[in-house]
Amino acid sequence: MKQEWHKHFLTGTKPLQVQSAIAVLIIACPCALGLATPMSIMVGTGRGARADVLVRNAEALQALDAVDTLVIDKTGTVTEGKPRLIATETAGKWGAETVLRLAASLETRSVHPLAHALVVAMEAKGIQAASVADFASQTGLGVTGNVDGHAVVVGNQAQMQQQGIDVSALIPDADARREEGAGVMFVGIDRQAAGLLAVADPPKPDAKVAIAALHTAGMRVVMLTGDNARTAEGIARQVGIDEVHADLRPEDKASIIRDMKRKGARVAMAGDGVNDAPALATADVGIAMGTGTDVAIESAGITLAQGSLTGLVRARRLSQATMRNIRQNLAFSFLFNGIGIPLAAGVLYPAFGLTLSPMFAGGAMALSSLTVVTNALRLNALNLR
């Protein structure tokens, strides 16, 4: 028996068992299966980069395919993030120029977009900034400090209540401005209501079209913002957002997202500011605007380089196409092994006397890997517009 085996080996005619074993080993090599996912992710990530969708980790790209709820911030995400002062209303003995000067001088210490709008307006009017001392920022509320010897408070209604300043006389004017979609900052000087500053931050030009496309894709769009409810609802009406949660602090945004997830929603969060970082980290997928802060970008798995809402549509289409490509590759790999291994093991030999040569098994294995790679490369031609 030993001499007969050596005879087959030396002449190149191996026994059926040995030939089948070699063919099975070759066919069972999981090259195609191992390439199926990483090739699609690699090509999809490159395609996204060319469309200004920067994927930081593959998990985010894969998870975006299953998202059914998109949560977005307002300022800098839905809106342009370049607010401008449109009106100054005063109360008591204070004049409009004095209110603007004291408030804008205090806001020179802040990095909030609305603060920047006040500083720009002050400089445009040629008003000289006053000296500031004891500056403090209250997250989600506003700022306080001492300006030219006056105790100045700038912020929302909750901030005024916390500081013990009655702004009830200014509420009708504030509501009228908010109905127009403007943001309102109250100003208190020396514990008295001094006026309000209305700042307009219009929606981005592509916001309405992008949100309509996301609706078509079956996504619910929710706005979470620290701004007043009337202001937020005014913007939401203009662009077609489904649901609005306003007057929120950063921790409130994260809490709402956790509640959505507990109810079974798959949530993506898009934002651009420091205040959005906790919510971005809490969501299933965090999406940062490339025009936003470094903290937001570091907290997100995907960054939209141009900060455009149409980038959300492109990211969603990229995710769906990439996952579809992965499933195609995996299906082919399992089909190849499901058919190839029984053939290599000799399943047709008893009935038809047919076996699979190791040479053909090697060729088939190489062809399967080539097929997976070629299918993944099709993502390069994906139309994301």
C-alpha cells in the first residue's frame, strides 16, 4: 500500500482521498470572506472623502445605514451660524447704544456665535468696547460680568430669572421677534431689565431640500436646541423639521437621545458646537459639521467637511450603498464556499464519477477573491448627489 501511494505521488496521480482533501483545503480558504467587509469599507470611505464625507471609524458608517431618527442642532447646523443683530429694544433709562455697548463688551469674552454677532454690530457702529471684569459664562443660560462699573447680565429668560431680573415688560417684543425665527438675548444692568437684542440666523440655503430628501429616505428629523421654543419652531417651520425640543442644556440633549434609544430608535446626531459634544457621543452615530468646533469633531464618527446639510444626505446614501455592497460580497462568499466545498469533497463522484482538481480549485478560489474586490471597487462610481 505504501509503495502504491508513492507511485501515485511520483507520477502525479494522487489517490482520490488525497486529491479531494487538497481541493477542499484550497476552496475553504476564506480569502473572499475575509475581504468582503474591509474592501467595501475601504472603498466606501475613500468615495465618501471625495464627496466631503469624512469617515472616522467604520462602525459609524455601518451604523448610519440602520438609523431612523436624525437629531440636529439649530445654530450652525440648520442655520448658517453667522447671526447678525437686527434690532435693539430698550427698557427703563437705558438707551439703545448703551445697551449694545455694555452687552457687546461683555460678549467679547464669549465664543458663542450670537456673542460674535453683537461684537460685529458694535464695531460696525464705531462704538468703543468697554473694560470687562469678573466675566463668567453660564452654559445654556448666558454670561455675566462687570462692565464699566455696571453689573451686566446677557442671556435667555431663564438666565434673567436666575439672576432675579424681571423682563416681563420685554416679553411681547421678544415673542414677536421669535415668531420670525430670530433669537433674543435679554440684557440686565445693575439688577434691572435694560433691553433685548434680536439676532437673526437664517437657515442654510440647502436646509429645506436636504431635510425633504431625508424624509423621503424614511428618516424622522428632530431639532434639539438651547434656543427659545418660539425661535426654534419658527426655523423648523421654514425647513420642514418634524419635532422640536428647545430651551435645552447640553446634558438635556444627551438625555433626550438616551430616551429615544431606550424606545427603540436608532439615532444619529448632527451638531457643530462644544455644547453638542455630549449628544454626539451618546447617539448611535455622531455627525459633526466640519465648520464647527474641534470638540464636536473629536466626538463624532463622521464629519461633513463643508458643513452642509446635503452632506447628511450623501452620508446616508454612502452608508446604504456600502452596507449593500458588503452584503453582496458576503452572499457571494458564502455561496462560493457552500457550492465549492461539497464539490471539492467529491459529492458528485458517486453518481457521476466527477471530482474537482486542486488546480481548478485554486483558480476558483482566486476568482472568488477577484470578484469580491471588483464588486467593492464599484463603489468608486457611486453617485452621491
